[in-house]
Amino acid sequence: MSLEERQGAACTGMCQEKGDFGNLPAGEAFIAPMEGAAEGTVIIDGSFAGLGELAGPLKLTFPGGPTGGSRRAG
């Protein structure tokens, strides 16, 4: 996975200016890999943004580019 030319972002909870936003609770950091540069497997076993708490683990496969699919892990 290449992070070249990418900059990470921290969600510190410090919203002091009009228009600032963040996630609560704070303490999150995030970054996205370069398109086509991710390869491997990610297993999510808790909650997932937009979906909430999962009924069971979710397995995402990245075969050197966009996701090759998703399925319940196990």
C-alpha cells in the first residue's frame, strides 16, 4: 500500500472556528492509500461508518487495486 503524496488527518475534537467539524468521541486519525496501490485483506469486527455495529466480522479484499469483494468473515 502506498501513502506517497497523501497526508493524514487527525480528528482531535478541537472545533474552535465557525465551520469546523469533527467526530465524537475524538481521537481518530485517517489516511487513504493511492488509488490502485492497496493489496491485502482487512477484517472489520466492530462498527463501520455508515453501517453502525456489524452483525459479524466483515472481510474486504484488495487485489492490488479497487476492492475485489466483500463477505462475512469466518
